[in-house]
Amino acid sequence: MSRASLTRRGLLAVGATIPFSGCLGMLTGMAGNNVPSSVPADLTHESLGVATDEDSIDIVTDGELTLVYFFATWCGPCEPQLETLHEIREEYDPETLSMRAISPEDDEELVADYWADNDVDWPGAIDPESDLHSEFGVSVYPSLVLVDPDGDVRWSTSGTADFDEITDQIDSELESA
């Protein structure tokens, strides 16, 4: 077997696993996320204008917990994750669990259309300069970060998480508060 065929096979094997492991962003995600133990509680960002008319949104909210969803419109696993987040939204009232979404893309219209096409009813933002991504240490899509009103990170995960995994974490944090 030639060295070139091994290289091609290796690349094909890596390429075949990407859809199952979450989107790797700009290859920086290959090492995974590096979520800190806390983020600034006063983080705000320019609103995408979805689900709110506000010019900016609080990323960490006054709700008991905030679930921050990092996604991209081109990310295959992000769409099924979004379906699960719809179920999560139905499970908790917005004062108990606020939800925010952040995309690394710079095309506001594309992301707003994606949001509308998926009937999402929580605020979103785009972060083309990756400021929020850096604050949260996120480089893998999809990713979820659960924070309290003080900005303390209570839980995070990269790749897809199912309904039970997410609700177990939220319930555990609500019970300990």
C-alpha cells in the first residue's frame, strides 16, 4: 500500500467522523472547548433583532439560569440540537431559564432567516469577531453553556446533548440554588 493511499484513507476517516462529533468550527475546535469557570455577568451584545426589538441583549440574564447556545447555520448537528432546545424552552418558563444563542457568522440576514425558519423565540446574536466565543472559551458547534446570574458557569458541553442530559443539569442547578 502506498503512503499516498494511507493519507487519503486517513483524511476520509477523519472527514467521516466530523458529522458525528459536532462541527469543529475553524479547526480550532479540534481540541474542544475551554470554558472558564465564570464569565462577566454584565456581558451584552448587539441583538440580531430576533425575538426582541432591543438593540442589545444581556448574554447573562437575571433569570435563575441562562442557557447560552453556540451554533452555526452550516453546522449539521446544530439543527437537531435546536429541536431539543425547543423542547427545553417548553419545559421552563423564561424567568427560570433564559436562553440566548450566538453564531460566529457575519451575515445577519442569513442567521435571522435561519432563526425565523426554525421558529425560535429567544434572542440571538452574531459574533463574527468571536468576542463572546472567546469569553466563553467556545470553538466547537454546537455548544451549550449554563450560567447563573453572577456569570458562574454551572455546566457546559460541546457536540449535541439530549433532552434528559440538559434537563438533568438544569434541574440539578435549580435544586441547589
